[in-house]
Amino acid sequence: MAIMITDECINCGACEPECPNNAIYEGGAEWRYSDGTSLTGLITTLDGSDKMADDTHEPMNMDVYYITHDKCTECVGFHDEPQCAAVCPVDCCVDDPEYRESEDELLAKKDFMHL
């Protein structure tokens, strides 16, 4: 499953630099597939959608930091545990029950983003 940031976030920003996929954004910031990945130009996402890697996507939260599920791999393939949760001083980086993925799916997402 992906990680999510709850509304208890204090906007300290400790999580953002720890993410190996650049999947964490400040509240209100648009996100891109290309941010912090090797994705460029026209890409076909793992769900089969064609997108431009540099296109911007709407923020998932306007008030606090958020994690885009399309880029979160729970740090699988990089670390033994999600680094955002490890550094969060208020424990607001938690499993998102609405986004369940197997370790194989998370590794495939990592490989997709980091050629």
C-alpha cells in the first residue's frame, strides 16, 4: 500500500527530502512524474495511461504535505522502511488503506520511475 500524510501534519517538511521517488509535495504544490525520476517525454504509466512526464497534476492536499500514490513505493527497493514515516516527528505518515500494492507491484513502480 502507499503511504499517506494525515491532517495532523505540522508542515515541518522533514519527510520531503527523505523520499527517494520525490513523491512528497508541500500542500498546494502541483506534482509531476518527472520530478526526481528518470521519466521524460511521453510515458505509459503502469495502469496503461499515456501521459507527458512533465505535465503538472493537481495537488492532493492544499494545506499540508501530501504523497502522490502514483510515485510512492513505500521506499521498497531503496530502504527497509518508509523513510517519511521514520523521520516524521508526529507520526502522520501512515499506511493508506485505499491504495494496496504488493511488494512486486511496488518494485515494478520503482523500476518504471528509475530506468
